[in-house]
Amino acid sequence: MTNNQKRKENKKSDILSAATKVFVTNGYKNTSVAQIAKEANSSQVTLYKYFPSKIELAREVMIKMIVDGYAGYDRQLEKANLNFKEKIEGILNFGSSEAETVNRDFMNFMIDEFQAANGDDRVMKTYEAGKEGFWGKILKQGRAEGMISDDIQDEVVMMYVDMILTYFMNPATAQKTKDIVTKKYSNGLARIFFYGIMGK
């Protein structure tokens, strides 16, 4: 990679980091491109060279959050000093603490993006791209330690995951989904699910 390419990558990364901080803190509606540019120590003109619009920048923030989230979960699963139950607790706590830092308005924007309500489905595609690998690792480790009930087949687990996702992604239940997430009920759903597959 040339120095010029490296500088461009670094600048784009700086803008994404700044945008994440501002969107998560202030929400989507209350965030301006000027605020993000200031946080990134950049100009609005430079910002627009990398991201053509505010919504596109917010979408890229979400995509990065999903990718980073999967990486964070992977790190939990790779901890050799923890058993499966401890790893699942770590994943639940990681997800819960992450959700608690997000402004409600930006959380609503995130749900709209998952539902492609803004005319673009790349956020959902990013989630789907990492889904099989993530759940495959969980199921493999859980079964290796005898922590997942033999009565529950992998296909059943994935069907259940898809059922929950279908509900969350349905525009007809958008407001209920937003209430579930912003009231932190989603962590309860996750706990019911994880302890369910462990037969607890």
C-alpha cells in the first residue's frame, strides 16, 4: 500500500470513528455533518469525499459496528481459560453493555436500516454474511463441552434465530421492535435463547 493510499485509509477510519462517537452519543437526527467533521479534525468537504451523505456515513458506521461486534464475540469464544457458559455470559454482557451506550434515536435509525426502511439493504447483508460463522462456532463449542442439549439440532437453532430475526426485521412490528431494544428487553430474549439451547 502506497503512502497516499495509507493516508486515505487512515482518514476514512478517523471519520468513521468520529461519526460513531457522535451518532451514538447524540443520535442520528441531532447529529450534523459539521459536528462529525469537527470531531474528526477534518473539513466537511473532505468528509464528503469519503461519504456522499450523512445517511451513507451513518450506514457505514452501522456496518463497521456489526463487523466489530462479530469480532468482539469471536474474541469471547476464543478465550481458552473460560468454559462455554462463561463465554456465553461474556457475550451477553458485551452485547448488553454495547446497547446501553447507544442513543435511543440512533438505535431507532439502526433498526430502520436493518429493515431496509431507508432504501438500502447492505446493513442486513453484512449481518447475514457473518451469521453462519458466528452461530457455527457457538454450536460447535457448546456441543464439544456437552453444554447444548442433544435434543436440539443445529437446524432447529438456526430456524429459531431466523424466526426472531424475521420478527425484528418486519416493518409491521417496527415500533414494537424499537420498544424491545430501547427498553433493554432484547437482552432478556438473548438470555432465554442461550439458556434454552443449553437445556437450562
